[in-house]
Amino acid sequence: MARVTARGLWKTYGAHVVLENVNLEVDDHEFVTIVGASGCGKTTFLKMLLGIETPSRGKLLIDGQPFVPEPNADRGIVFQRYSLFPHLTVLQNVLLGLEFERSHILGRLFGVSRRNAMANANRLLESIGLGSARDKYPAQLSGGVQQRLSIAQSVIRRPKLLLLDEPFGALDPGITLDLHKLILELWAANEMTIFMITHDVRESFQLGTRLLVFDKVRVDPQAPEAYGARITYDLRLKQKKRAGRFSAPAQEVSTQESESQQSKTA
Amino acid sequence: MRRLVNRHPGRGGALVLGALPFLLLVCVYLFASHLRAVANADDKLLPTPSVLASTIHSYAFEEDSRSGSVLFWQDTRASLERLFIALGLSAAIGLVFGVVIGVIPLVRSTLAPFVAALSMIPPLAILPILFIVLGLGEVAKIALMVIGVMPVIIRDLALRAGELPSEQLIKAQTLGASTWQLIVRVALPQIWPRLIDSLRLTLGSAWLFLIAAEAIASTEGLGYRIFLVRRYLAMDVILPYVVWITLLAFATDWLLKWIRSRACPWAEMAH
């Protein structure tokens, strides 16, 4: 559940304009892919969604409310690298989100609540094909498997918004296809809106329901930093497919299911 | 014939090569002490093996006629006790401050310059202050070691904690971590191996401060004994003590390394 609204959004660092006048209305459960040349403010925009950068001007709203200006459990993130905790095993990496949620002082779970959380994490690992690797450390996994795990880790707390910063940029094309399937499955199974930055234009068309292109409209060769980037193309893709698969009643059912699941495990 | 840079010794070869300098040193000593013993049977500077053996025997296996205790072991126990208490304290304080300085920007701004300045004070220069304020007992000696070692550990750990990829800290927050949870589950566990490395590196200076403190004011301890018998040119005592201190330091270093590989297997994989 997350509608994202940007109204007259600017981001400047002193005289350096990164984004100028970005306007955007993203519906709940959209899969937004973002492309654009390097230095065109894609990452800055994602950082604002993440809460580690604040807009210089204009409004950025989630479900009509201003964004909390620091990262929280509403928003999941997968970076290109360094998203995993090297000192934790695969299972512990996934478990961590649940432990943060339910154990405020020790950050660790014990007894029944630990078993419940483990079952939860194990189910997720099985579903993404990482069941047999659960006791390995991230350093023992290949790049593709690491990203697979990182994605799973990000959805365990069921964020409203999942942010992907070139998650497949460093991977082989064959492995990337597998991960596309995974991300679409998780997107369908969880009630979340996805924003994904990518350099791969084909990927952006294949995955997204909406494609944003960030680019500079005006360029002053004497002062390249004087003008910022805007959204120059805003394409709606796969409208029918999305409407068909996620009609309103189906959504309600899945929300109830997830709620009853959560109450069982709590 | 392969190039020299491509020739690697086998397991046995590496052992032999590693032992070579030690054997060489022993040979040189034996030769020199033999030459001096031939020239002067009462030479004190480079005692012969038989003199060394009898001294070691009387220090390590016979009770001292005055105090009734076996000096060698009494000294060893006293020194190790001081060393480990000081290292333990330094590690505990260093860990807490290091992690907090590394992870929390407000604390970093407050304490990092102070710790940096503190670590520049030559500990031996304030040894008199410690003796004046804390007396000549154990506290002053342990305080000297802690003051010498702790700031180094704090700075090292703070640097390492500050080097944690910001991606990791952000990721943990998106998983719902509070500052406290971030410290106990993400920062601290990743700092452990660095703490052990840090202890290994400061082991040398810890011994230095220990021996300095013992030399000045003590009634037992390895450093005390060395400086006591110096008056009699008793190289037959000093040399075995120095070798023993080296062995103890080496063993401690090896033990710390072993603990690291056991407690933090993931840290070995990363490289």
C-alpha cells in the first residue's frame, strides 16, 4: 500500500541543480522503472524516497503524508553491493528484520518466538530456492545469489515501498533473468510499490508497469550544473495485465491472508 | 628454471626456512659464548649453556632461600596478571568507545579529537603522575598500560566502525533497526575481529609499558627481576627472562589469532 506523490520537487546543492520541478503521481502497487544517463538525478530521487536526502523545494508524499526523513521499515532497499551483513549466515540475514521488529533490547529472539521467526524465514528462503544455503556466509555465495538473498531480506518486513538501486548492474545476463522472475513473484505476492533504477533499457520495459526517463531538458555549456534533470518521459506499460491480475477483490483477500499469517506468527 | 618470484616452498620447506634464522642466531651465540669462555672462564656477558641451565634450574625449580617462593613462576604470574587485567580493561573500554565514536556522528564530533589528543601523550611521561596520584601499587602499573594501549584501540576501532559501508547501516534501518539494535547486531559483531587484531598489534607496547612500570616500582614481576639483576651483570638471568617474555608474547599473539578464527569464521572468508 503506497501511493507516491511528488509536486514541484527540486534538489539543489548550493548552485548545483540536480533535479528541477519533478512532478509525479504513482499509484499503489506500481512497478516503476527509472532510466537515464549518469548524473541525471536518478539516485538522488531514490535517496529522497529512501529518506537519506530531503527535497530542497516542493513536496514528496507517501499516501498523502510527508516522508519520514530517515530510513524506516516502510521502505525496503536493495543496493548494487554491500546490502548483506557479512557476519551473518544466509538464514540470520533474513531473520534479522524479524528480530529487529520483535526484540528491541537484545535484537535477538529466543524460544518459541525464535522458532516462529525461523519458520517464517525458512519458508521465505525455500520459496526463493536458497533453503540449502541457509548456513553459508554471504562471502561464500556468488554475486547473483547474494542479490537474491538481499531482495528476500528486504521483503521480510513487508515494506510498502521497495527501492532497487541498479540491483542487477554487476551480474551476468543469465542470472539477471532468474532475478527478474523472483522480483516479479515477490511484487505480485506482496502489497508493495517498487521503484527500480536500471541502466538496461530492455529490463526497464520488461519489468515495469511504468517507465520514467530522467534527463536534462536545458543544458548550458558554460555552466553544466545550472540546470537539473526532469522526468522527460513517463510511459505506462502493461496496463491491462496489471489491472487483470490485481483487481480490487483479489487484493483484499491477499491482505487478509497476510494479516492472519502475521497474527499467527506474532 | 622458473623465476624466483614463482618458486614457492612446500609445507616442510617453509618450516625449515622459517627455523633457519633462529638456528643461525643460536649458533652465533654458542660460538661467541664459547670464544669468551675460553678467554675468561668467569665471563658474565655471554654465559655458556651449562651456566644458563643451572641458573634456569635454580630460578624455575628451586625455592628462593629468602622469600621461600619459586622466583621465576612468581614473576611470571605477577606480570601476566597485570598484563591481562590491563589488556582486558583496554579492550572493554576501547570496544565501547570505539564503536560509539565510529557509529554515532554526534559522539564522534565530541570525542574523536579528544581521544586523538589523548593518544598523543607519551604514557611514560605521565608515569610519575600515576605513581604520585595512585601510589606505587598495582593500580598505577595497570593504569600506565591502559593509558598506553586504550587510546590506540579506541581510534583503531572507531576508524573500522566508521568504515562500515553506509549501505549496510541504511539497510539495517530499513529492516527497522534502532540505533541500539544497529550497534549490537550490526556494528559490534563486525568489530570483534578488528578488536582482536588491535590487541595483537598493541601487545608489544603493552609489554613495554609493563616492564617500564615494573622496573621503576615493584617487588615482583619479569621486568622487575631483569632490572634487579642488571646490577650484578647477571646475563644468565636476563637472557632466559627475555626469551621467556618473547615466548609469552608470541603465545598470546597466537592465542588471539586462534580465537579470531574460531569466533569470527566469516572474517577469514572475506579476504
